[in-house]
Amino acid sequence: MSLAQTTSVALLGLDGHLVTVEVDIADGLPTYTLLGLPDAALSESRERVRAAIVNCNEVWPNRKTTVSLSPAWLPKSGSGFDLAICIALLSAHETIPVDRINRIVFLGELSLDGHIRSVRGVLPALMAAQKSGVTTAVVPTANAAEAQLMQGMEIIAMGHLKSVLRWLRTGERELSDEIDYRWEEVDERLDFADVAGQPEARLAAEIAATGGHHILLIGPPGAGKTMIAERIPTIMPQLKISQALEVTAVHSLVGTFATRSPTSRIAPIVSPHHTTTRVAMVGGGAHAIKPGACSLAHHGVLFIDEAPECPSGVLDSLRQPLEAGTITIARSIGNVTFPAQFLLVLAANPCPCGKFSGRGRQCTCTSQQVRRYLGKLSGPLIDRIDLRVHVDPVGRVDMARSELGEASADIRMRVIAARAVAEQRFAGLGYSLNSQIPARLLRTVFQPERAAMSFLHDELEREHITARGVHKIARVSWTLADLHGHDLPTLADVTQAHSMRGGIEI
């Protein structure tokens, strides 16, 4: 038989499509033709597959060979098709039983000596395969940890082509090392107890973690802005299993498991440098569209230090995902939507020299320089920030105290309790955080008390806040009500939310 086929998966963003790899070996001049819109890395698979076959003491078919990846209209990229092409080629050459490769997904890159190297996007690829009814997958040993997260699928982790061929021919395979698949739930490396003083900033961080509200921290260098931002994930509840799988799938596309375990239930934190580009922030690419920092921070924290120093347009590119919770990238090869439901934390100095305070102590910047510096944060972006907090320099008294501040574990207990109240209130509505309350329901079902709404309407009438600001303050007031144990946001909750939103003039 000179015709055989195997199955692999092509990814377009997080969406996977089953790809049938067909190989036809016919009489004629020795040629190798690859069809199906391959990119450069996939086109180079011929030499990798040939060298792997020869170095594993198998026979390379010295005949006219045609490899077709269907559906032909779907662009395919990456080296993850190497193993599927190799198995189909050997099966067409009648060295592997055809009935042994049916309904099996093959993923992996081949080295020249036959080793199977890891590839990106294994978890979303297996998710797509499972939805299509495939129950068995052969993956590289290096991807075994994330692949085993797919319950209900038989995962065959192999490290060498010889092992795969032996298993297909005889059914025998070496027992792989047992992997501990317990979910990682706590990260004890960082703790809010390390933060000295800063009661207002600590409270703002607790409110942000409880309701998923975005926060801006402005203060001089060394005041603790970065310390507070980095510790916000430690007071957030652990991710649900479904959320952890979403986060792992996004990180699988980028290959960031060197810094984050695929079995982690800890909320991620992503801190791109302030010189990052728009593509790195929101995602993109020419051939393979990859997620950006805002998607890698899904269900976690996106922390941007020195925010005014970001290039023009980078921060404003976050305006749409801040509202929608997703980011859609449009390219010539298609549109890709990535999840981007993150908590944005911005940190900035009060002026170019960083020493400006209300009294201007030690600051050499003019008022125009201060306005121009903070003016780099656009009005539409700032209007989407729920909490604006001034982080004052840490005083001598706070630094001299021998007792530590409140630990993250204690704060996290309050956050979990307040979130449980919100989840019960929103049961059946499709969301669980106060920051996700639709504007329509804020004006009808989830209004604060009458006096509080009158206060907000007066502020709107005086043009002190925008219509979006009314909604933002109302959502924060619900979080404060949950933390304070109120059934309904009171006037005190709303005025506190208003002061925390308008505490800094930009």
C-alpha cells in the first residue's frame, strides 16, 4: 500500500483544527512535495524527517513522495507536524501497520537523530482533538505534564522516534517516570507582611483583588509600589480548575512553562518592561499569531511599572481588552481572539525626577513638566482605572517597627469571603466579580442606596466624573459593601469609592 494518513492539530490562536496528514508514495523520480499552506518551519520538515528516519535505521522511500495536509485552505505553521508526517510516511512505505495509527493524534518535532522535541500549544491542541472525538495522543515527553491535564484522553509520552515505532509495531513501550500532577496552590515566596506601612495602598490592593478592579499607584521611587503590585496575586483566591486550564493553554502557546508550572492554580502576574511594543502587549505576529502580555495575565495581574515611560499607543492598546475581557487580532491569515480578563496595575512616579509631593519637597521639576509627564497617561485610559492611590514615602516609624504587617494569608481570607458573597449574589448571571456587573444592571438591579445614587448623579451633573466613572464607582462600592458586610452599598461606601478613584488629579 502506497497511501497512508495520520492526524495532527493546527492551531489558529487557541482554536485547534484537526489536520489529516496524507502521504502518497508513487513510482517516478525521487521528489518530495508538501501541500497545504505550510510556513517556512513546516516546509523544512522534509530534512528533519529524512534524517530522523535514516538515523533510526529505517528506510527512506526513494520514490515520488507527496505529503498533503488537509484541510488545504487552513494555514499551518510550526514544527509540530514532524512526527505525524514521519509516521504517515513510514506507514505508506508499509513498515507500520495502517490500523495502528487510526484515530491517534501525533504531536512533536523531530531532531536529526530521532529525538522528539517539545512543541508549543500542546494543551489547546489536545483540547481540540478531544472535542473531535480523538481519545489517544502521542506527545513529546517534555510536554507530558501539560498533556496529562486532559482528563479522558490516553496520553502516550515518547522521547524518541524508535520508541514510537516500537509501540506501533508491537504495542510495547517503556514505562515513563511518574509525574506528580498535584495542583500548585500557594506561592510563599512573596508576602504582604514584607510591606512596611502604606495602609491606603494595602487597602486599595485588597479592594482590587476582591472585585477585580484596576489600580494606579503613584509615588516616589522606593515607596513600595512594585512590592505591593507583585504581592497582589498572593491575596487573590486560587484559580478554579477551568480557569487554570485556560491560563495553562495560553502559556502553552508562548512556551513560558520555564517560569510558570502547567499545574499552577496561582493567579499569574506578568510584568512587561515599559519599552515593550504594542504587539508584545496585545499579541500578534505575521505567520503564527501569538498572545501578548495582556492574555498571559488572564485571570491574573498585568503590572506595568514606569507606565508614563511606555511608548506612545502601547497603554492605549489596552483600552479595548479592559472593557471586553478579550483581545481580537486581525491579520491576513484570519482573526484570532484571545482571552484577556486581567487586573491592570499601573505604577508611576509623580514627576520626571520622582521627588514631587504635595509640598514639592526636593523636586526640581516645573509644574508644566509634571503635567506633561503624567499627561502621557491618556484620559480615556485613566477613566478606565477604578482606584488611584498615592503611595507616600515610608517613614522612620514604619521602618523602625519590629513587627511585620498583616500577612497575605489573612488578607486572602477576607478576599475569599467577600468574593463568595458576590458569587452568591450573581448566581446564574454568568459572572462572579463586581467589576463585571453590566452597566444596565447597575442602573436597575444593583443600584446603591438612594442617597448614594443622588451623590453620584450630582457629581455627574457637575462633570466631576463621567458616565463610565459612575459605573466604576458603583462597582467599587459593591466591593466595599462586601468587605464591610453591607447588603447594599451605603453612602459611605460610595463616597469612599469616589475618593479612591479621584484621589489623584491626572
